[in-house]
Amino acid sequence: MREVVVTGGGTGIGYAIAAAFAALGDHVTITGRREHVLREAADRIKADCVPFNAASPVAVNEALDKLPQRVDVLVNNAGGNTNLDRAQPADLMEVAEAWWANLNANLLSAVLVTTALTPRLADGARIVSTGSIAARGTGSGSYGAAKAALESWTADLAAELGPRGITANVVSPGLVVETEFFRGRLTEEGVRRRVEGTRNGRAGTPADVAETVVFLASPGAGHLTGQVIHVNGGAYLGR
């Protein structure tokens, strides 16, 4: 039985990923900041949960005793566009705070959790981080920049851990519905415009991303590392 850790596993894409691994018979631990959401999600899929803020080094250290002592699959899914929770910055201080918020949520969270769990990673383990189409010049300012930095860091991570047979990849979704990402602000027109940019004429789902993560964690993906796998219906062509 594999030990799987999924950060940001209480809702949306993270929950779908955790549920997919649980359905395979893996032992899953989900993490996140909202304890009640985590506990409800964990009960549904018969997983363990450890609530903490993955972007806080203090919180990550304090959570270590509750996380598995061996990790076979680590999914860095915690994050999101923190600009959606903020007003437009009015001065340089607010600009700096907005940029730090997205870097902390989407890059530092993955760096901290991965660094803390690296000594526990089994040989041949899998690391998968959730990126975004926004990293490829589609906008979103500091959010896109943070996801682009996640891609660069993952390339270094793949080189660092590759001698142990550990792979590190990024799954980069486009528009995914059925999540909390847009905070309920995505309009029908917004969905239509994004779907028009795809080659298959539909929005993505959490299950689309989850199945890709499951493949990257499989034995068959052992020679696939340092890559960005685009799950966006062709809205961005990785060529």
C-alpha cells in the first residue's frame, strides 16, 4: 500500500486527486487550512487529514509528527490565485503584499512541504505539483508568475532527486469547473470564452487532472520527470 500525501486536498482538484488514490487502495493523507472541510472530505474517502498552512515553515514543522513517516507519492496541490481575495493594490506596499501572497501560496507551499518530506520519500517516489495555464503567458499577473516559478523549481527538483529514482513533474490545468478557484465569480461568458480556446470544446474537470496525476504516480511513468503536462483541452499547446 502506498502512502500518499495531497496538500490542499479538501476540495476541488485536490479532493479529486485524493479520492482517486484512495479508490486504488492507497493510504491517503490530505492537508489544508480549513479543519472542518478537511475532516468532512477525509471521512468521505476514508483518508487521514492533517490541517495546517503549507506556506508557513512553522506550521509545516509542527505538522511533521502527524504526517506519514514514509511517503511514496506527494502531490503539492495547495494554492490558488490570492489576488481574487484582494482589492486592487493602492500603493507599493500593497503591490508587494499581493505578490508575496501568491508566491507563498503557490510556490513556497510546495517548496516547504517537499523539503520537509524529502527525507521520508521512498526510493522511486513520485512528486506531482499542480501548476496552471497562467504560467504560460495567459495572464493573471503574480499568480501566473508564481506558477511559472513552480515549473522552474520542479526542474531542479527532478535533477536533485533523480538519482534515487524519484520523479518530479507539474500538471498544468486550464479552465477547470467544479472548484472554488474563481470564488463564484466566473460568468457564463467567461466559461464560453475559455472553452472556445480549446480544441475539444469543453471545460476541464477535477477528474481530468486527477487521472493525469494518477498516471504520473504509476510505475509506467518512471522515465517521465522534470516535465509540465498540460491538461487544458489544447487551449495551450506544449510544443
